[in-house]
Amino acid sequence: MGLSGLQIYKLLPRTNCKECGYPTCLAFAMKLAAKQAELSACPHVSEESKAALAAASAPPIRLVTVGSGDKKVEVGNETVLFRHEKTFYHQPGLFVRLKDTLPLVEFEAAVEQIRDYSVERVGIPLWVDGIAIENASGDEANFATHVAAARAKTEQSLVLIASAPGSMAAALEKTDESAPLVYAATVDNWKEMAELAAKHKAPLAIRVDDDLAALAELTGQVKDAGVEDIVLDPGIRDLHGSLVTLTQLRRLALKSNFRSLGYPIVTFPGEGVDSVEEETIQAAQHIAKYAGIIILDHFSPATIYPLLALRQNIYTDPQKPIQVSPGLYEISNPKPDSPLLVTTNFSLTYFSVAGEIEGSGRPTWLLIVDAEGMSVLTAWAAGKFDAEKIAKSVQQFSVTDKISHQKIVIPGLVSTILGELEEELPGWDIRVGPREAMDIPAYLKTWN
Amino acid sequence: MPVTVEIPKEKWTGKVREVTLGATADEGGTRQRKVTVGGEGTLPFLDFEGDIPNPPAVAFEVQDRYPEDWSALLKEVWGDVLHDPGAWAKKAAECGADIIALKLQSAHPEGDNTDAAHAAATVKAVLSATGLPLIVYGPGQAEKDNEVLVAVAEAAKGERLALGNCEDKNYRTIVAAALAHDHLVIAKTPIDVNLAKQLNILINDMRLDLDRILMDPTTGALGYGLEYVYSVMERLRLAALTGDSMTQQPMICTVGEEAWRTKESKVNEGVPAAWGNWANRSINWEVITASTLLESGADIIVLRHPESAKLVKKTIANLVAH
């Protein structure tokens, strides 16, 4: 929890020496509380005060990095229970588990398939974050071979799953110090696992089933052993239990400032369910509430794609919906006599409409109105996509300089503004288009 | 040193109202089963700090005309019953429906434009084909909604139908019909906490009891605005639990309609290979939209595909069981 300006003031020298650049220590303290200044600007602050301020400013849920380089996954550092309170910052990493009992050729093919998967939504490419490799064979050398093969095939982040420290040690040697997640330290093996994680500067998962107090205790021990980057597995595998437990963990971290449980959480939605569909439902729950690393047992585009779409939805900043810039867009090189359509600047609206126009093959002008990133109906209801706004955009973007006709097609959902728009744009032929973007190609065929 | 963990618990001061759909013979209706939703005194499925007396219910959408525009996947799975709303409702009941959500699509003025008498007859037929409670939607055009729903309310007097949709520009006639003939209403608003609250107030001002109002905050499908309705529902439920009386209505989400009109579900031509198998993808689309909204406070989920309904029912069972 952040300290108030007055609490910070008490930790400062209170000499008003001005060397930090502020007139008084109190003014500096206020800037620190607002995170507009750095403590290092004060040359006289005591070591004890520095430590106290650092501890107080540490995030309630630690930011943990799994992997290295461009494909690393950062999770944790969340500050709210509900996305509408601010936003969720670090979307959970999605991993697919492969076992080292898979013949190496098949294993490598599976790694490649996961590595190469990519799907685009609203102009943003989405993908799976990495591979979790499980030492199901129990054999050290075999595990190391599979981990080395995965490392050679992909730069994505890895999770190493083994209970025997010997296997973990052998596999970690094959990861080029790329900070894979070590899964997992338990009450039985935590000393060896903590030592390995520290040696390889890798994050460490800690698993204690169904007992948050014991989990917190073990977390404290691992931390004392020198491992800071910790991920929790509370060992709950059912849909009800995981919702309850992950909510409790998030509340403990944020509301009770419970430091030894203030870490991201790893989940296994495929354990303890009867089908891939149920795994997907549980993974979806973990995306919204409140996992940091999700390890799936199945990889199929028909389940990964909806999960990636959900993750994108939930982790969109509610204050900043994904928007496109307002303006007159040219699709498929339109000519002055090509059709003119108008819609809002909500990215999803834009990409749905632009995608359908492109698909239709008909060169078309698309006027994008600044509706503050809202979809057609929402923007209309909020008064951000009305006749006046549309008419203003027609002027602002000099539509008449580029288009020889005066015909404009409005979305079918806002057919009610037809009359008002006729008044705002005298002499124009206002036409009501389809309600759904997917009906645009058929509509454009008949436009003349 | 042993660590103690004290779980932070919220002390909620309010709870969601219980609303019962359907009336049995001794209550003036003909339903064999009633369905009560709402009553939660805690956030969705967090039963460690409050009661959840009723699990969410699953409704199946049924239309009174062959749904020409539906995905081929849906037409295939339902088959011939799509031509007969009574048979369709019966099959939906066999597939595990708790409620039938009948949409009087044929009354649409730009479609078949069937009249009020036709609507009343259709509702009578569906009522005799199933013993489940009914939701009845007009075609979605204000004047025609009023015309057919008034006739339906009268013809099914005492059945405790849920009549929809009431919207801010068109609710008086439907509310009056519900008042006169012992039905409920569905109050639909466009993804906004204050508008939802305001419409509940306006309807309640006409003297319809609050235990006869369901609210529909407007559903956005996965990938098509889901996050908006997700957060609005979380905010509505938090408001209800902190004692804001006019937000304490159970919530209904028309998931099937929204999920099945996405491009992902509707078509399989010219879509990226990364979208995966069409049938699996479509069902996942409907189910994940449903499960995500259940976890943000939905009390009734209206679905289209029987396989989705099976999965959603199992999800509900898993979320309340422990």
C-alpha cells in the first residue's frame, strides 16, 4: 500500500535543505506520494527510511517475469479486484503442457505448432506464450533432452514441471539461463528447488494444496532462502474452489497487504475436468479471475482462439477502449463515385466494417467519426454518434473534395437519425445500411 | 513460526430480489414447474460470505417462424422442429431447458407481419406443449411489440410470463399488460448502470412490484463487447449488494442470440485457419460468453445450441457444488 504524503514526510530529514529541488521536505513528500518524484533526489535520507519507503512502495502483488528476451511473460502487479476500478495490467501467460513421454519427433512437431500459432483480432496479433514441459517419464536425461529440444525450437517462455530436483537441475542446464518457471517447490523439496531457482535466476512456483497458511509459510521460507520471484499454486483444481481461492488470494494481497501471498498464481484448468470443453471453461474463469500463468493440457485452435479473445477483452483498459483515428479511410482504392459509408471509431466496429468492405471487393470510402471509441449503438445512446457529429465529420474531413456524389450510408442500427441527418446535410441522399457488418458485402452489391 | 491467514470477508448489506417465473395450477397458471432466480447475498458463487439460494437458470430460445438467418450448425442440430414452436419448445425441454424464451419473430412488420391473434395462438400452443415457464419477446419493433404482447398477456393471464423487452422509450404498454394479467417484465437497457437503474424506477413507478422485474443489461458476445457488459454487470451486482435497491433485480443475458451472430459462429467460409474447427469454435464462443457472464452475475442465460446448454448447465452445477 502506498504511504500518504504526511507518512513519507516523517521519514524524511525535515531540514528543508531544498537540494531535492523542492522548497520544503513536505512539498517533496507530497510529490513522492503522487509518484511524481524519486526518493534518490534527496541526498540526506537515512538508510532506514530508504528501506521503509521501499517496502511500502513495493507492489502488493509482485511483478514476476517468466522467460527472457522479446517473448518473456510478465505477470502480477495487479492493483484491483474488478477491472472497472482501474484496469488489469498484466494479462495471464497461456502455456500448453507437453510431456517428456512424447517421442521426441512428435514433441518437436507439437512445439512448432504451438510456436507458429497466431491469430489476429482488431488488428492485434495474439498468440500462445509458451510451452510447459512435464517430467512424466521421471527420467532425468530424457527430461533434459526434451527441454533442450524445446529451447532449440522456440524462444517462447518455458515452464519446467518436475518434482525431483535431479531432473530439474539437469533440465535447467539446457535452458541457456532463459529464466523458465521452475514448477514446483513443495514442503518436501523446497530447499533444493530454491537453490536451483536462485542459481539460474529463474522464477519458482510453490505448491501447497488446500492450505493457504502453509502456502504462506513456505513462501516465507523460500524468500528467506534468496528467491524473490515466486508464483503460487494453491492446488485447487475445481471450478468453484478456484474461483473462491483465487478471489481470496487477490483480496489477501490487495486488501490485507498479505506480503507472503502477494504473488501471481499458476493454474492447471485441465486437471480434474472431464473434457477439453470444461478445461476451456475453467481457463476462461482463470483469465477473468485471477490467474497469472495458465497451463493448458490441450492445444486446438478452436479452443485457444476464444481464450485469446477473452483475454484481450478482459485486459482492455476500460478507460481507454481500443480506438482508431477518426478520418476518411480509403478501402480498395475508391474513386470519386465509389460508395461512402460512415461508422464509429471503436476499433472493433472499424475492423468488422473495414474487413467486410475489403472482402466485398468493392472500392469504398469509410468515414470514421470520433465517437470516443464506442460501438454504434452505445455511441448513439450516449449522444456521441448523432446527426450533428456525422455532419461535422463530413465537413472536418473534407469529404466533398474527394467524393463526387452526395450519398452517405449510415449503420442500420441508427436508422432513427435519418431525418435529423437530412436536416444537417441538406441536399444529401441519406441511406440506411445493414445492421450487421457481415451483411455489408450484399448491400454494396446493390449500391448505386 | 506458523502463519495464520485471515480471509477478508465482505459484509454485504443488500441482496438481489427473488423473482419467480411461471405459475402452477393452484396459483392461477398451468405450469408444471416454476423457476425462481435471484436472492444472492454475495458475489457470484462466493458462498463463503453470503447465501446463494437459487442457481442461475438456462433458457432456450425458440422462435415462431423458421429462423432462416440462423447458422447452418443450429439448423442442422434442431432439424424439423424449427418449423413448429410447440415441438421446438418440447425438444428444448428434453435438452434440459429450465425456461423457454419464445421470440415472436413472425410479427415483425418487415417480415411476415403476423397479427396479435396469431401471437396469442402461438403462445397458447407453446404453453400446452411444455410445462416450463415462458419468456415471451415481441419482434423488437416498438409498436408491434406492444400490439402482440398485450394480446399475449391477456391470452395467458395468470401464467407469470416474463414479457420483453421494456426499453426506456417503450415500456408503459407492456408494463400495463403485465400488471393487468399477472405477468413479469424484462427491462432492457444499453450496457449502462444508471440507465438500468432508471428503467427499474420508471417501471416500479407504474406500480409493478419489484419482484416482477428482470433486467437485461444488453449482452455483448465474446470478442464483440463482452468486456463492457461484464463490467456493467459487476458494477450492478456490487451496487445491489451494497444496498442500492433499484439495482437488485436478477439479470438475464441473451447469450445465444449474440454469440451466434458473430462471424466466428455464423460462417465457415473465408475465415482464417487459426480459428479452428467451426462447430467446436461456435460452441466455445457461446459457452465462454455464458460462463464469463455467469461469473459476473447473470441469473438467466438464454442459449441456442443444445450442446452449449449441456456445458453451461454442468458449469453452473460445478460452480454451486463443493
